[in-house]
Amino acid sequence: MNNLVINVNAGKPKNKWVSFFLCLFFGHFGIHKFYEEKIGMGLLYLFTLGLLGIGWLIDCIVLLFKPKVYFV
């Protein structure tokens, strides 16, 4: 029988504090989304100024509750 190994942390590790400070200072331009390699969301934030500021605020709060190293 084959053993199936599932990697729970599949993805690239990202630092919470780098992402948080990018979001805090440049969040309206989606820089933190580009850092997380979410290009589509980054472009959406860029053209809508952080989803009119609402997405930026939510992202700042959510990033505070993520683990120090999280996987994207």
C-alpha cells in the first residue's frame, strides 16, 4: 500500500510583520498583496485604492492575528 504524505504547509512562507508594515504604509496600493504573490488582488487594490480603504483596514486587522510566519 502506498503511503500518502500531505504537506499541510504547502506554499511559500511569508513574514507577518513584513506584510503588516507593507499593508500599513502602502496598503492602499496593494503592495502587501504583491508581497504575498497575489497579483490579481494587488492590481485590484491598486486601481481601487485598497477597495476604497475598507479592504486595507480589514487586511491590517487580519494580519495582526496571523502567525509570525504564515504560508501563502
